[in-house]
Amino acid sequence: MTNGSIHNKPELAQYDTNGQLRHLVGIGGLTAAQITRILDTADGFNTAPGTAPTKVPLLRGHTICNLFFENSTRTRTTFELAAQRLSADVVNFDVGTSSRTKGEHDLDTLYTLQAMGATLFCVRHPDDGAADYFARHVAPGVSVINAGDGTNAHPTQALLDVYTIRAHHPDFHNLRVALVGDVRHSRVARSTIAALQALGATDIRVVGPNAFLPHDVDQLGVSTTTDFAAGVDGADIIMGLRIQRERIQGSILEDENDYHRHYGLTANNLAHAKPDAHIMHPGPINRAVEIDADIAYGPNSLILEQVRNGIAVRMAIMALIAGGRTPNDTT
Ligand code: CP
């Protein structure tokens, strides 16, 4: 679909010459100050659990389209809630019942929705580079937010991850993070590592069997280990990652029970971690594979806080992209 590699292209400008966020396709290239501005903006939209959500007229008259070519629960729904709370009109495009099933090209789908007045697309796609590709093809004044593309990037997840971490561990320079599981096929891991590093984190460990270590792990600036106990030792944050079965051809693990025994976030395995280590997971979780339910919903878990924070962080990104524009300003 994307007509070629995301590589060998000049980097897409995510900010315009006035410093205004135009697209968000990846974390790469964002500075600590730019990330911090997004997180601080999210703070202004967040409300305490159990209190009424913030609703503001910032994007009244704007049309936001959730264009998801791949399934989602958290990301699509929180983008929808975020847009509603900014008072935008929201279109949740249903790929499964669309004319794509008749052979329409993804770009023609985008142009069609753009002709209806959508000026901000939240795009999820199974192909690496899809969001970048769409961002290069939209009309001037139309923006693209990457809601996850292949194994490449999931920048809004990374931003909600660091937002959640910041609330509990504001000093990123002294933070110890262990990412456990299928890092090789995880777009979340790549983006979250980049966001952590941009904010100053240096102690990031990738923990899992060799089959789940990324091929380019030497270039990621992280340490690696196949030893769970060593990987989580002293970690402040332990983030489990789902086995991305939909991106794995054939069988990569000989025995999932064996994987659960060695690498699962279980009470038994976490006895090697600090008692107050926080547990995170981008979701969806595979219960009894990479994490047990009592850990996912236990006292140290931040998983549902991550979900909740997704609304404020996505509100912040949309507000920073479109908040200063008039709805019909496509220049
Ligand atoms: N974390 C995440 O992307 O979850 P969904 O696939 O449910 O959106």
C-alpha cells in the first residue's frame, strides 16, 4: 500500500517553520522540550478519576476521522473520546464495510474523506510507514496522527506511557525501565524507548528470549538480557509486551507455557523485582501468556491508568495540531 520503504526518504517535517505541530508520525526527532509540552498540555485536560471529564470548545467545527485499517480498542476509542471532548465532529471510518472491500486504494479512501471536510486523520495501518505516506499525500492544512503502523511506531502510546511514568517517577535520568517480551514485533517498544531516551532515561533493558530481541537491537541504545531476574533487578518500571501473533509468520515460540514460566509477569517471577516496581502494559494483554490477571489488575499496576491517560494525551496532541486553526483553514 505504501509504495515503498519509509527509509530512503527525507525525514517528514512534523513541525512547521513556526514551531507548530503539523503531523505526529513518530517520536524520532522530537526534543525533550517538544515532548514535555505535549505532556504538560495533557495535564491541563486530565481530571481525577470519578470526576466529570473536561469538555472544551477548542476544535468546534473541525472534523476528525479515525481511519483504522487494523483493529483497536484503546487507541480508537480514546481518540474518539478525545475528539468529542474537544468538541470536534468525529467520523469512525469502518474499513470492514467500506468500499475498500471493492478494491478502493487506501489513498483514494483518504482523499474521499478529505473531500468531506476531514482535516485531521488518526491512522492505524498494518504497513510500516503508512502514516508517513498518508502525511506526505494529504492536502496542505490537513494533518495525520499515527495511531500505530506495522512494527514501526505508535507515538501516541509512547507519549501516554511517558506521561503515566512521569506522574510516578518524574526524574527520567534516574529511571530504570525493563521492557519484557516481544520487543522485536512491537511498535510500542520502539516508540516508548525513543520517548524515554528523549526525556533522559539511560537505563532501559530489553528482556526476553532471543527470538523476541529486535534485529537492530545494537542501534537502540538499550541493554539486553534473556535472564528475567537480571533484567527486572532494581527496575522502577516493568513493562510487559504482547506477543504480536498477527505479525509473526509461523511459530516463533516452541512452548507458550514455557514462555509464561520464564518471562511472564507472574507473582513468582516478580519476586525478583523491587516490591514497589510499577507494572505497565500497552494492552491488549494475553492473560497467562505475558502477564497474569492478578498482576495486571494488582496494586502495582498502572495499566488502566495508561488507558485513562490516553484520552488527555490524545486531546493534547489534537489541540496542539489543530487548536490554533480555523476549521476550514487547509492552507
Ligand atoms: N495499545 C493499543 O494500541 O491498544 P489497541 O490495539 O486496543 O488500540
